[in-house]
Amino acid sequence: MLSHNLQYALNDLRDIILITKSDIEDIKEAKHEPQFERLSIKEERLKSFEERKATIDQEISSLMTANPDAELQNLLNEEQHNLLNEFKVELNNLKEVNKYYAKLVLVVSNLYNTFLERLVPTEMQGYNKVASEDPSILEVRV
């Protein structure tokens, strides 16, 4: 059962990585709609991955509890060792892809915020930024 759950978790991880890479390419080309369309699929894969991961953790914990004197490496067969190694590699890949994705999202967010602040002037009221009450927020010049 552990091997089965590891394989499905790996598939979910790989799908999440592919979706995130597609999101990165779409951000670079300013295509935001495809990202929103993939969001539900990505959330579904994340949920599936989290459930599989919890099951894997529980299965490994049960193995360790049933065999308190044995080390984990002695409790798993070769296939399970290989799958766990692949799992670690894919988790690391996801981390790197997500790091790059987060940088792009931050840059785009800052760009939009800068545009918005230039279009709609703001002023500080205490610790909060609010839109200026000046009646001529937008000035059109010809």
C-alpha cells in the first residue's frame, strides 16, 4: 500500500510542477486567464497530494511503531526506497519551481501596484494608505 500511495503522490507532485511551469510561461507572456483556468486543477492536485502525503506518513509511522527496534531503511523494500528517493527529488524540484514562480508573481504584483498608485494617488491616514480625497484624482493632459 505504501508503494501505491508513493506512486500517486509522485504523480500529483509532477502534475503540480508541470502546472506551475505553465503558469510561469503564461506570466512571462502576460496571459493571466489560462492561469485562472488551471487554478481549480492545481488546487485539486494539491489536495490529493496532501491526502496522499498524510497517508504515507501514517503508513511509515505504523511500520516504525510495529517494529520499534528496526530502522526505517530495513523496513522498506527496494521499490519503496527508490520511490522515496524520487519523492525527495520531486519535492526539491517543486521547491525550486515555486521559488521562481513566487519571484515572478511578486514582480508582477509590484508592477500593478505601482501603476495603480500612479493612476489613483494615495495618502496616509494613520498607518493606512487610502485613495486621495482630491476631486481631481485623474488629470487628463493633451
